[in-house]
Amino acid sequence: MAFLISLLLLMSATSAAAQDALPHYPDDVQTTTVDGREIAFVDRGEGAPLLFVHGLGSNLSLWREALDAFDDSHRVLALDLPGYGLSGKADVPGTMSFFAEVVTGVLDERGLDAVTVVGVSMGGQVGLTLALEAPERVRRLALVSPAGIEPFSPKEAAALKQATTAEGILNTTDEQVRQNTALNFAEWSDRYAWIIEQRLALSERDDFAAYAKANARSVAGMLEGDVRDRLGEIDVPALVLFGAGDRLIPNPYLHPDMTTTDVADRAREALPEATVRVVEKAGHLLMLERPEGFRQELHAFVAE
């Protein structure tokens, strides 16, 4: 019976169409349908399952190096959330609960009960939301630069929503794309240039307008899906990593007097059982900027 179920699941997932390709994706991307939405994903390896969730504006390719590092010891699954990458982008509400429900649907479709969720930025907040709303599906949480910890007043939240619009994303120039990408790192290196190339390729797709809407709605979803007051309810082991050189958390415009260490301290207070570390010489996407250190931290965490 288990073999039959696995065979049916395999048959339900098709290779991503060539015309939908974006540069710098893993070669083994597949697609499936969850609640009528096409979801792109990678699923490989055997062992304890790790689910990788990307952040705002990005996609599963952020985890390419991590997938390659862990697929010999774990079953690794990474997905494009609706609105992003190669997944369907129409009418995405962008709430954290919506994304958590999609993740649950993907787990069901792949025959997985509970996983270790590895989430970066918005993906970290999606992981926190999943742990609160469907705790039976989460074994552990490994969060990289997670959203949802930094506090925003109602006035600040309103300002962020007003500043992030689909029209603004559609009108972003190539130079602004380069500048925005560089903000994800403590120190720029040309080895991150593939992110810029991929983002510019995305702007040429027919679904770019829908992508822009999904991004704007996701910003609102993060602000409205505040989890800070409920983090004490999470009772699974957690690892939380921040980059000491993060230029996005805390928000540099609204919280110029706050440091990343301050946000990390808030994470320690809210998640007293979690291991919280601030990684030196790393920015927002520390798993790309300090890949060896990230892999060591995650290996040690899942081996406990």
C-alpha cells in the first residue's frame, strides 16, 4: 500500500514546463496542484524530512546549496509559495495563515506528517504560523532572519503597507533591483549576482504583474499576521539565526536606533527554549553569505 501511494504521488507531480523556467533553479523542479493552485517544488533524498521555505520576493532556488548539502542524509523538500518563482500567482491573499495552509497541503500531497521547517525571513514567519496553527506538522523550527519578531506599531505598519505597492514593484528599475539585492548581504560579492539575473528574468514573464501583487499583499500579510504575542505557545525545539550585519532587520527607516542584536534578544525572550545566535560577518541571507557556518548550525540542530 505504501508503495502504491508513493507511486500515485509521483504520477501526480509533473516536471516544470520548460517555458516556465527561470535561471539558476535546481534541475529537478516539479509541479503539483494544491487547492487548485500550481505549486513548484523540489523533493529528493531519504531520511528525516526538512522543509525549506523562502522569503518575500524570492523562491526555492535560495536553498540550492542547502538542498545539495543535506539530501544525502535527509529528505529535503523546498517549495515556491503561491505568487513566487514558478508557482501559480493569481489571486494570492498573502496572509501567513494562507501560506501555512498551502504548506500543509504540500505536505499532505507528498505524504509527510511532520517536518523540520527551515524558513528564511517571511518563510520564518510562515514556519512560526504553521507551528501555532498546525503544531502536529512541525517537529522543529530552524529560522533564518525571521520576520514576525521585530515589533511594529499600528502607525508603522500602516506606513509600510502604504509604501509597498504592486505598482511600485512593477516600476522598479534594474538599478534599484541591484541595490535592493545588495541590501540582503553584509558585504556584496559577485557570487550573488545570479539573484539579480533571476529577478530581471522574472520581470519579463507574463505573470510578473501577479507576482508584484503577491509581494505587496505578503507585506500586509506579515504585518497583519503578528505572531509575537503567541510565540510562548510554541513548544518544539527551535534554532534562530540572525546576521550581525543584517540591513533589513530591524527596519532601517522605522527603527534606526534598534540593532539586530535587539531583535535577537526579543526572540530569546519570546522563545525561551530556543537556541538564538547572531552570526558575525553575515547579513539577511546568511545561509548564502556564510554557507559553511549555516550548514554546521543546521546539521548540529537536526542531529540533537
